[in-house]
Amino acid sequence: MKYWFFAFMFVFMLMLFGYVTLRSWQALQSVGNIKVYFLVASVALFLSIFASMIFGNNMNPIFAKIISFAGFSYMLFVIYMLFAFLLVDIVRIANTIFHFGPTGLMTFRYYAFLASVIVFFVTMAVGHYKFINPEIVNLNIQSDKPLQGKEVKIVAVSDLHFGISIDKAYAKRYVELINTQNPDIVLIAGDFSDRGITPLIKQNMKEEFMKIKAPLGIYSVMGNHDFYGENRHIAADYMKECGINVLRDTVSLINNEFYIAGRDDLSNSGRKSLFDVLQNTDKTRPIVLLDHQPSHLNDAVTNNVDLQISGHTHNGQFFPGSLFVKRIFEHGYGYLKKGKTHFYVSSGLGLWGPQYRIGTQSELVVIKFRY
């Protein structure tokens, strides 16, 4: 799967890079050597994306983080410049029909390029600020099963993507943010690591994860990115070393009062059905389910799950990705109640690739769950 993803990314980005670079070269015709510098910088940044993805885990962590940030920032810049150049091309086509400006509109193309660059840099600056300042989402959820008069404070996070870009410094901040909420239990809805645990080991992130304070424990499921590294068993074993209980098609009874169930990610074609995962549970007790990808929501409804927590979608991460998420998933972000089952799909505390939140938010979810 990861090789197909990498091949798709390369071809997709090469096409975008070619189009945007050609249009940029044309827009900068009137400014001499600047277009050459732009071309050289564009090629270097394009290559840095894939250098980071292929060799990053084996590089010096600081250098790997720099080229990863630069490369993925350029990737987002290219995506937004694509839209700008498409609009310019529409104007140029209209000009060939209605002749409202000089042939080629070279001055217009140059100033449109400059304006687009300024707008996108400001937008990206705001987007990065939103990423490094996550929001706290507070929810109050009550089980529809017979009440025991109990309440548990859940702190839920997803899509942490620890690795090269989201490094030990971020891990320290995230752990402090989690502990500030004084959770009873911490739940991680997948994608703990980004592309393997090698960068986590190199940076000794384990010492940060061991500082999480949750009297009822820390529970996690595997996400698709946890399958992208060395292998899924190594990732799970590392998480266990960090004091995290990894649920892989298994269930844990908490305080003899409620269940935390965890499904292995859809990346595992051999994962159990939810019916099989829950077959030995007492259905009169509340069930909180962790399932990384919010697919097949009816499974949770038909199996009497009280609350399902998912991630994966990032809510598109940056516009217009959120529009695609709404098309792809039955419920791609936020709270939903279906039947007697409550769902929350988080946009994630971390993210993949470009470190920007444009039209979305990084978030930590605090749930007061009454049962």
C-alpha cells in the first residue's frame, strides 16, 4: 500500500510541479534572472519532499525536519498556485475571445503571480499558527444504557504522526496539554507514528510519553500510518513500551464498569468483524470503541456501541481537502448520533505532511462520559 501511495504522490506532484513551474517561468519573463533562481529553488524543494519521505528516517533529525518542513510547505504552495494559475488561464482564454487586454496579458500575469504569492504566504502563516495552537473540544455524552451514576473524563487524540516533523518538542507539548486536562483515561485513535518508529527511538520520545498521567490508563489502536513503518508489530511493541495499551481487535474492561474496545485498522485485511471483537462482552455495560477510520458506522450501531472515536480524515487538513472528506465519508468530522450510538471523528492533534491548518483545526477532545 505504501509503495502505491508513494508512486501516486510522485506522479501527482510531478504533474503539479511541471504546470506551476512552467506558468511561473512565463509570469517572470520580465524580471531577468529571478525566474532562474525561482526554477532552481523549485527543483530543490520538489526533490526535498521525496528525499524526506525516502531517506528522512536515516538522516540527522534536525536536518530531516528542516527539509521536510521546506518540502511539504512547497507542496502546499504548489497546490494553491495551481488554482491561481488556472484562474489566470481562464482570464487569458477569455481575452483571446473578447480582446479586452493586450495579447498574452504579460503584465497581468506577473502581478497576478506576485499577488498570489503574497496571499498564499499570509494564508500559510495563519495556517501554521492554527496547527501549533490546537483547540480543545469539550463534549458531554451520556450512555443510553441503564445508568450506574458514574462519569469518566476521557481525553481523546488521534493522528499524532510522531516522527521527523512532529518531533520530541511537539511530543512534550502534547503530553503537557493532555495532562492539563486531568484525564481519567486517555484514548488514542490511531496514527501514533508517521512513517515508522526509528525517529521516535532516535529522539528518545519514550521519556515524554511515559509522563502521561491517566489513572485508568492509556489505550490506543493502530492507524494506517502505523502500518507504514518497519512493520505493524514493531510499532505496537514500541507503543506498549511507552505504557500504552494497544487494542488490536481486543477489548479491555475498565474498573469492571465499562469496556474500551479497539479494532485493528482497515489496512489489515484480516481484521476481525466488530461482532467477533465484542462477542464476549456484557452488552448491558457501556462500550467505547476506537476505530481509526470512520467507515461502516452502522457496525457500531448494530453492535450496541455507546461511543465510537475515530480520526484519519484530518477533516481534509487544508482547504479544499475538507470538501473531499465530506464526499468520501458518511461522517468525516465532528459529532454525530446515529441510533443510540454517539460518534466523534477528530480532525487530529497532529497531521501529515504540510504543517498547516487552513479551514480546519488541530484539536484535543475532552469527553465527559456519563454511564
